[in-house]
Amino acid sequence: MPLRDQKKSRVTLLDVARHANVSRATASLVIRKSPLVGSETRARVEEVMRELGYVYNMGAARLRAERSHTVGVIVPNLTNPFFAELLSGIEAMIDDAGLVVILANSGDLVERQDVVMQRMREHGVDGVILCPAAGTEPTYLRRATEWNLPLVQVLRHISDEADYAGVDYAGGMHQAVDYLVSLGHHRIAFAVHGPIHSAYHERISGFGEAMRSHGLGADMIIRVPNQLGEIANSANLLLNHSEPPTAVICFNDVIALGLSAGLYDCGVKIGSDFSLIGFDDVTDAEAMRPRLTSVSTAPATIGENAARLLLSRLRDPLRSPEKIVQQTQLHVRQSCAPAMIAAV
């Protein structure tokens, strides 16, 4: 049958094999990207697939292999650019493995997380990368084990019973504090927002340890709203303090962006009148003026680490849980100045 006529009916793998003059088993190995097939044979089979318009029936393959070739990713906040960079790292690794990502937003609510996880299970995902919603109990991971669902914790750690990909938040806080102290700052604030979880505790703990290591008080913790516009309006929390700080470290770059705008509105010049450090170092840090000094957590790398752990778990479901903790790096730009200049 001519190729143009073959396209009128549903093309099967056997059709591909016949036109490529290979066995059906060989054609199947090409689809599964097996290294057992030579490059010339692979090229010939792939060319026939394109000419015939063959489409791999993933649903049928799922029934045969009891695998969906999909991976669930659940994050708490899709508006934060950090999670977009995290997802890019996850997708790069998952795509290379021939799998597809299904993304969902828990809204940082345990109840919503339960609903999303149930839908992931209904779609038969092979595993889940989860940034646990605030308030998630360690027993939640045991439930995943009972469901026979491979799961990797990312960014927030709730149990040693499952794989974890995260970052050394405390180390990042030490880098930020040490840098400001080297510039002569002694009154340093820490601006936070959002719900309480392991990453929050690790940042708070790291800030306190770093400040105390220099003989400084660590009680100047400022809580700002969650929305960017409202963060800008809260800059007076810094300026109207009984002993105003000369510098602030922000829980993330979102807060840094908001406070930068708010301080500008108050007539305070970042990088000369006042010093400001972000945390995460997302791409927006370079877009700020002055450019934002920020602690880089390399979110794309964290995503790659999480995906790598999940793929390893899929290959070896019985191995012991593993942790990959990414080190931070302070990227110094223009938003900090010596305290003798930055005094307010």
C-alpha cells in the first residue's frame, strides 16, 4: 500500500516494522529508545514513522507496562518566579527520561493538597515531587508509601522516611549576615512573610545563629504581607522602628522587590541610604535597579536534584531514602553599601 494511502487508516507498529524491513520487536525498541538498536536502523525506523504518521499509543502502553510515564509535581505557589525556575529544572530531567510532568498548585493548603494528590493518583502518575503545604504532617508520607506511590520532598522537609531535595537555607543566611557585618552593619532586620514550614524555621534559625556569632541581637524580625503591593506599603515597618535597621535581609526576592519599591516611595535610596539583600536570586534580581544582591539557591538545580531522586526511586523502589542539599552562594550586586554611608 502506498504511504499516502496507508495514512488513511490507523497506522500500527507492525506497519512501521514492515515498511522499515525490521521486526516488530526492533520497531518497539526504537520507540522505547533502547540502546540495543543501531543508529542506522533507528534512523530508518524513525523516518518511516514520520512518513506513515505513526503515533505511539501511550494509553495502550500504560496498560501493558502498568506505567503512565507521567510525574506529578505539586507546588504551593505558582505566582512566585522561584517555582517557575524550579519547574524548569524538573522538566529538563523528566523530559530527558521520556516522561511528562503534570503540574498542580496546592495554594499552600493541606486540604487542597489532599485533593490534588488524589487526582494525581487517579491519573496514575508514576511518582510525585511534592513541596509540602505548610502544616503537612510526617504521617502524610507514610500514606504515600501505603499507596505504593514514589514521592520526593522538595524545598520543605517533613520526614526522613522519603527522599528530599533542598537547600542549605541556614548557610545562606550566614552568608548574607556575614557580608553585611563586613560592611559595618550592626542593626540588621530580617523581613519574612507567609506560612510557617521547615524552610521558614531554617531561615529564622540561620539568621539568629549568624547574628549571635557576631555578638549581635537577632530580634529585629519584621513580618510583611504576602502581596507585592502590600509589601511596598509596609516599608515603614523598617523606617519607624525604635532603632531603625541600616540593612534588611529578605525571606525571598519577592519581599526584596516589594520593600525596594516601598523604600523608594519613602525617598530612601537602596545601595546608598539603606542596604537590602534578597534570597533565592531569581532572574528578576538582575532586572531591579539598583541590581539586587541576593543569596542564590539555584532553584533549577534543586529541581534537577528532585527529579534525579525520583527517577532513581522509580528504578530502585527499595533503596534507602536520600537527601541532596544544595549549597547557596551570595551574589553581590548594587543594593548594599557600607554602614557609615547607609546610616538612616
